[in-house]
Amino acid sequence: MAELIFENIEEIKSNGFLTVEMAQELKKQNYINGNEIDAYAIDFEKDGEFFLKLILGTQLKYNLEEDDFSDNLIEMEMPKELVPFLLDFNRFTPIIKFNERYFLTYVSKYLELILVPFDEEVDSDSLVFDISI
């Protein structure tokens, strides 16, 4: 099992995890004020994919090795400040696509974002967020 922790946007910015395109898009987001996230302002249907690319896609790309993706689960500990977003996440339960790999996802009662590898064909009616960067 691979484990990740998301603490704040400042960590992602300071580690150089953002592509130029992501940094430009981040400036346009109304739910980001400096390094603070207003989870109540995130419209899941409109902003969810980019927000997950920002907090999860960057972590997957820069903090995990190829072998980590063959494990059964990937867990990411989330801060309690993101509870409004995480409640929406569990309501919509998107399938996550990262570098041509698919994951079923949910948030546990311990505020861990859980990704389970998914090898079947994805239904065209499914909500799929591509968080590849």
C-alpha cells in the first residue's frame, strides 16, 4: 500500500510540482486565496477535476515510484479543512485516471482518499477525472 499526505497548497507550489499551465490555471481559481483553500467555494462538477489534479495528480507524479502503482491501494491523508469537498467527492465518486491507469475512489471516515486500481473497461456514463500532469 502506498501512502501520501496532502497538507497544503504551499507545499505543492514550493516543491515545483506545478506545470506552467497548472500555475496559470491556479491563479484563476476562486477557491484559492494565496495558499489558503476555501473548500466551500469549490464547485465539484466544475472545479473537481482540476483540484484533484492539483492535490492528487502532483503527489502521484512526484512522490510515487512505478512499483507503487502495482500495490493494491493508494491512500492519501487529507486535512479536515477539505471536508466539504470530500463529502461531494463521496457523493459523486469519480473514477480517477492517471497516466492511462484507472482507479475506483472513495474517502474513508478517517479522511483518507483511497484509490483502488481498476482494470475493467470504463462505462461511457461514468464520471472520470483525468488527473495526469
